[in-house]
Amino acid sequence: MISQPLSRKPVSRRVFLKASGGVLAGTLAFASGPIALLAPSRSWAMSLDHLTSRQGEVLLAMTRKLFPHADLEDAVYALVVKSLDGKAADTATAEQISSGVSELDDQADGDWLALGDDERLAVLQSMAGTPFFELVRGDAVVSLYNNPLAFAHFGYEGEKGNPGYLSQGFNDLTWLPDPPQPEAGYLPFEEPSA
Amino acid sequence: MTMTDDQKTFALDDDSVVVVIGSGAGGGTLANELAQQGVDVVVLEAGKLHTAADFLADEWGAFSQLSWLDPRTTSGSWRLATDFPNLPAWIVKSVGGTTVHWAGASLRFQPHEFQALTHYGEVAGAELLDWPLSYDDLAPWYDRAEQRMGVTRTNDNKGLPGNNNFKVMYAGAQNLGYSCNTGHMAINSTVRDGRAACQQRGFCFQGCKMQAKWSTLYTELPAGIATGHMELRPESHVARIEHDDQGRVNAVVYFDADGNELRQRARVVAVAGNSIETPRLLLNSASDRFPDGLANGAGHVGRHYMRHMTGSVYATFDEPVHMYRGTTMAGIIPDESYHDRERGFVGGYEMETLSLGLPFMAAFFNPGAWGPDFTQAMDQYDHMAGMWLVGEDMPQATNRITLNSDVVDRFGLPVANVHYDDHDNDIAMRQHAYAQGRALYESVGARDVYEVPPYPSTHNLGTCRMSERPEDGVCNGHGQSHEIDNLFISDGSQFTTSGAENPTLTIVSLALRQAEFIGQQMREGVI
């Protein structure tokens, strides 16, 4: 379950010294967006346990191409990398990611990240349906949209606790006329008029 | 302290009990009704006991907690076999069964839907049949079911208040000349039956934490236990049903939570495991005397699998909607549920408000999709309204649950394979329904309209169907198997045809009627 907020810890020396684990870092692009309101600082960093920094960067860029939301922060896409990093604890999955990233690079004269937007997409399209592609797509379609930052960005409020939306906007739409009763029903303490 | 702590218990060798397999709409209701008559009942439920306090307002979290995720396989031309090859159905493995997850829509079948063959005539490729009971036979039981479930807009239960998603549907319905209200819902619109009113939490599918939505979990099951005539055994996965030399069922073999194989003796067995597990169990119970499985002399067990014609339409608007706020499905248009061959298909469909949270919208909007078309829709999530389309589908003999001996569950039992091909009638009806949904939203000024494919099936029906003649089905009009007098089918597997309506109210009504029948038969010593 991908629900933890961004790591705000400074990147420790230990992280850099680990043999395989990399780090992803960035800066929020929108100083006043809903995600900035949740984040205490504009810069963010995320340590990786199994993937290298470069693999993390490629996966983040790949996810951005697969699910392009122009205004969605990299910090949210990074949660997909975090999820894939967790799955890479399994050596077969780690190998699939490693060879998949190599394949992307091979099709881009050695550096897929050096390509322009259209070229990046063309390489990805040529790999659509491969197990590596499906691994990333299948993870991202869950992990990208199942976290509090995405909820804030897309305007999904999730749970409002047991009081629910009854007093918190379940029927606050005003750009259409309110339907009449009895069709539109009654609030719990509202008595139907005869 | 759970509801099972102080319950009456029965010995494994007690051969006077009725064993009910499954605790959902059919099994839970039947068990309580028998217990109310003083009949001793043992309920074997494969799932764990999760109470309302355990429920999670988290789509994926609740899905993991509640869903039936044991392995299944799929085949056929339906899209689910590609998108979700091991998840043909979105149903529950937990005490209370799929009444934990259901949306609460409680619509009666229409009289003509009990006589599909008579009213629709022969449809090529479909094995249409009239039910062995009529609407009038079931009407008094519908009355009782609506009463005990507290269905809104019946029995002086006022309608639920409409949410934002309803407002959009209602405005479109007005434009198209449709009728529309917040529906007949088994969800408390006010405090009732010791349960709270709906608080519009927006998580009907994840288990109702307020217990405002009727579920056997906190109504029928504790009521049955309170009689002292019912024992509920969660985490009891039934492997097979056994019979005596006369061919009457006499025991149920199951695995408990620790994997121990146990054998509960039984006077009567009622199977209510949902329309995939029920036939799987009967097929897995094959014996020398019944080599093709129990109640399968005519070869109909597992056949005629129906899952309703379904689909969704979502539309985006210039102004916000926030469709996820409040009751998931309180908005119903019944105007397309009539039958008229002139539309290019037989039977009809209902249009019902529906919303998914952001995580499930991403997962189910267009499975397998990626790229800007997908993300453009997601970008408009909070400006989106949605509806579900649910209609009659055709009973095809080749749409079928079979045993897949190549794949076994953790007990070594062959899993169910679910084979489904869309019938031309389903396809024609879906296109009609998509077009009407689109027209409805466009009349309200929709920006983009999206036709969304069927989700994993929640309405699984027909695999042990009722029939007047033994050669046409598995059980009679009381759910009693044609072949074995003391073996009953007690869930949606009984449905001869699917009707257009959400099936739960009909399952509960049939269970109430069946309970009276079983009680009478037992008192008379017939079974």
C-alpha cells in the first residue's frame, strides 16, 4: 500500500554508500498547488532499497510518459518508483526492471533519458505489451492514484470519517436546479410532507 | 466479544441439523428464518468474521480485506478474460458474503421477467425458460423482504437524500423524459431497526461502517444466533457434500481455519456460495453414484451462467460534481427496463448512479489503457458524474462454470473456470444503453462522455437454475434439487433468467419462501 507521504529526511551518507540502493530527489514545481500545501518543504528526496538512482530516474520518466498529467508533481510519480523498488526485493522482478531499463537505453543509442519527448514515447510504444512495460504500467495505474498526494491533486477527498459527507457537501452542487421531493428524498431528520 | 462467542453449538455427528453453506443474502437469510422456526442450523462460511468496525474506507485496502481472491480462471470472448483473467467476479469472502459489498439497490423483478420465454419468444443461442414460479407467487415474499431490509420508498421508509451525482442524473432524466428518484434502497434513510441512518460516507462497496445498509452480517446472522438454534462457523471452507446409500445428502466435509478436515453430519443441506462456488461445490462432490456431480443428472450444473449486461457511462462537466460524496448508487431510472423487441434486443436495463473513488476509477476506467486519453479523463475526476447500466442477459448453455483440474486451491481442490461469451443481445443492449447514457449527460452539457466496460461481475446468476421439468434445470421452484430431495440451492444460482434488476432483493425473497418450505417439509417428515 502506497500511502506514506514524501520522505523529508535529508539523504544520509549511508544511502549513498549502499551498494545497490539509489536515491531520487527533486523540487516541487508548483509552489502553491494542493501538494505544496501538504508538503513542508519544496525539496523532496526518497531513498531506494533495490534500484539504482538511474533506474529510478528512468522509471519516473517512463511513468510520466505512460500517465502524463502536466501539472502533477514528480514527487507523486516518485511513489510509483517507490512501489517498484519494493517489488524489486524479488530478484526476478529486479532483473526484469534492470533488463527493461537496458532495453530502453539500447533503443536510444545508450541513453533513453537523453531523448526528446516524442522520441521517448516512440521507444515506449515499441515496448508496449512486454512484461517489463506491463509491470510498470500495472503498478503505476494503482500506485500513482492511490495515495494522499494524488487524492489532493485530483480532488478526491476519500474518507470524511463517520460523519461522512452528510454535512460536508454530498449535495452541494448548485449549477443545476435542486430536484424536487419526493424524488430527491429526505435528510435523516427531515419529515416528508404529506 | 464477537457474535459467535456465546452461540449455541452443535456436534459434528449431530445429523439433525440443516447445514447452510454461505452466509450472504441467500444463506444468511435462510439460516435465520429456519432458526426462527426452531430448526437447528449450522452455517459454514468460508470467509472470516469482519465486523463493521474492521471496515476500511480505502478501496484497495477493503478489496484485499473482503474480496474472494482464491484462484479462479476464465475463458471466452468477454473482455474480463483479458483484463482480469483471475478475477472474473468482484464478490466477497467474509461473513455476510456479498451483502457486505453490495450497493443496496432493491428492485423487484417485473412480472414478465419471470416468463422470459413466453414474453420474449425463442432467442437464437439462448436457452430461455419461464421460471417455475410467477411474480404473484413471489409478491408476498417481496413484501416481507422489503419490510425486513427497510427498503426505502416502501413501507413508509422515506427516500434517501440525493447527492451531487444524483442531481446530474436527475437533470438529464428530465431532459429525456425519464422518471428518476433516489431509488428503492436497502439503506436506512433514518434511524431504523437499531441501525443508524446513512451518513453519506461514500464507501458502500467497502462495507457500511454505520450499518445503515442492510447486510446479513449485522441483521440476519446475529438474529439467528440469538434464537439458540443457529451456529455460525466462519473460516470453514466446504470441500464436498456426501450422501448415503439412498442418494440423500447426509454430511458436509470442510476445512477449518487451521486446515483440519472436518465432517458435519446433516439432515438437509442448502448451498448458497454464490453462482461460481455453488456449482463448483456440486461438481467437486462427484461420487460413484453421481459421477457428474450432485444434482447434475440433467447436466445443467454450472451452465447458463449469467452476469447481467453491464457497462458504465461517465461524463465530465465544466462545473465540479464530486460524485464520490455520498451513497454510491442512490439514483435510479427504470424507464428502459421494459421489453420491446423493436429496440433490437429482448429484455431491458436499469440506469443507476455509480461512482468510484480515484483509485478504482484508475483501475477500472479502461483496463490496460495508458496515455493522454486516459489521463485526460482522470484529470477531470472531480468534474465527473457516472452511472451504471444493468440489464438482462441471456442464459447460454455454453456460458458455464466448470472445474479446472489444472489449477487447485490451497486445499488441493480444482478451481472454477468461468467461461463467458457475450450474446448478440447483450451487445445490442449495451450499445443502446451507452447511447442513452451519453444522451442523458450530453443534455446536461457534458464535455466528454466515456463508455466504460463491465467490471468484474458482482451479479453472478443462473448456474443451478430452477425449472419446471427436471430435464431443463437443477432445482424446482423452491430451490429443491430435482435429483436429491434434501439438497437445496439457496442463492442467485437458482435464477432461471436474470431479469434486468439487481438480484439481491429477489435472492432474499426466495430464501424467505424456501425457509417456509423447508420447515414444512421437515415437520411433515418428508425430508
